[in-house]
Amino acid sequence: MLLSRTFSHPKSFARPRIVCASSRGGIFPNIIRQSSTTTHLLHKPSLSARRQVPIPLLFVYSSEWDPRSKNGMGRCAAWFAEKGYTCLELDLGYPFDKDTSTSEALMKAYEDDMAAHARSLEIPFAPVIIARDGGTLIAQTYVSSHPASALLLISPPSSNKAFAAANRRMLPTPLRAFDFEVSFPVGVMVTKRKLPALEKESRLWKDPGVDKIVVKGEAAVTEQEGLVKIEEWLHELGF
């Protein structure tokens, strides 16, 4: 493990609904709430966990916009809930009713939706935000203007330019590189195969203040290997 730290979708106007279901542990309720096309799923911490962690984990993705951004996130959230974390999955619906003529406008619409849901939950502490693939662009847009206790980017694109070139249908225009200051804990998890591209192009990977986590392959990202490394990273941060 390398861990350094110098170290066509219709608009929906349905009324919000809440559904209670059993968690994977079979005891603790998960709360599913839908608002427009955005859904959030709350995983309450297991009462049998060795400790209850006050800092929540926010798993953000948009399965409509980038299906890859959802891969394994539910598994991660359920796993960490069993470890005593309050975990929220936030699946952002595509903002059909907003200006999406430019990539910046699209990211702004996602940011606003994400912020509105974060406020509605009345979380007492800024969350640790976890995102993967295209969802990392949304997460970085959010932390550029909103507080976070930490940010973990899983399999992020090596650069916004590279992502736009490979996914022209997803970004209508070039997306400017993010320039937020790394003044809070930031981690990047990547596979060995994608490592060379990040070493060459990624601003965050080149930043000595960003934690780097390398896993063997894509399957390991949200399987046991990746989950354990994320847990170790959180523990190093005191969460």
C-alpha cells in the first residue's frame, strides 16, 4: 500500500417520499428519501459497532450522469455503517431544469443540489466526502465553496481535460481545472494501471499534502482491500 502524507430521462415532480427498510445487518433502518430525481439513502451506524463516529461519511454520485460513479458506493456505505459511521449515499439526479449549457453550469447545478440535501440533513459536523470516477468532479466543485472534514477521490480522472476528451457526451464544454487550496485532508485512491496518468497530469497527485492510496486493480477499489485502506486513512485522520 502506498499511503503518503507530506506525508433520456424525464423530469420528475413527484412529491418526496420516505421508505424505511432493513439494513444489511437486519436490525438498523435505512432511510430512503427521494426529491425530484435525486435520492439519498441514510445508513445508520450499527449499535454493535465498537465505537460511534460523530463525523459522517457522504458518498456522492450521479448514476444518471455517470453510472460508474455509483459502482460499489452502496457496499462502502453499508460496510462503514457496520463500523459505527453514519453514512449517507447521495445519488444526484440530472439537473434537467437547470442551465447545463456549459460544463461549469452543469457542475454548479450539481453543487447546488448537493448543498441543499446536505443542509436538509442538519448534520452537526462537516462530512467526509467520498466520490469516484465522474463523481469526483462534483465533489471537487462542492469543496471549492463548501466545508468538508476530508475528501477522498476514488479513481478520479487524471485531469478535467482528459475526462472531457474521453466523455464528450457528459461534458458539453471544456471544464476548467480545479484550484481549491488543499487546506484540509484530501486523499486519492487509484489503481496501479491508472497510476502513471495521475503521476503525469494530476495536480492533486503531485501535491505533497495529499494522501495517496494505491490498490492492485479496479475490483479492489470497493472490495475488502480498498475498504480496509480507506478505514486506515480515516483512522490516521482521527475519524
